[in-house]
Amino acid sequence: MLIQKIYRNGNSLAVTIPKQYLEDLSLIEGSQVVVEKKGNGILLTTKKQTLAPDVDGKFMKMVDSFIDKHEDVLQKLANK
């Protein structure tokens, strides 16, 4: 069990997810989670991927890095 502090993020309040949990669950920036109120608590669960269920977070990070690095070339290819 970890205790995380709630902090202000713009007009909202947020809580962080520890890096190890992100890695264990293959969550990356942009991943979706389900937030449910359960009694006096909150249940946070991962949302099942539907487009590519066998793709893990590490691979997605590599793809995102590749796209960022070669965005100009990929855009030219897309426009052909």
C-alpha cells in the first residue's frame, strides 16, 4: 500500500501513479483508466485495450519515440 498526495494541476486535482505500478501494468501516457467510487473509497482499474491487446507499454514507448523522432518524414509519406 502506498499513500499518495493529491495536488493541484491547473483547475483540477490529481494524484500520481508510481513508476513501478505503471511499468507493471504497461501503462503509458495516454492510457485510459476507469475510476469508480466504491463505498468510502475509489477503485482505479486499467481499461482493456481493444485495438492491439498484445502490444505492451514498452513497445508503445518505442513507437512513440520513433514517431516523435521521424514525424516530418512520416507526415510526408502520409501526404503522398
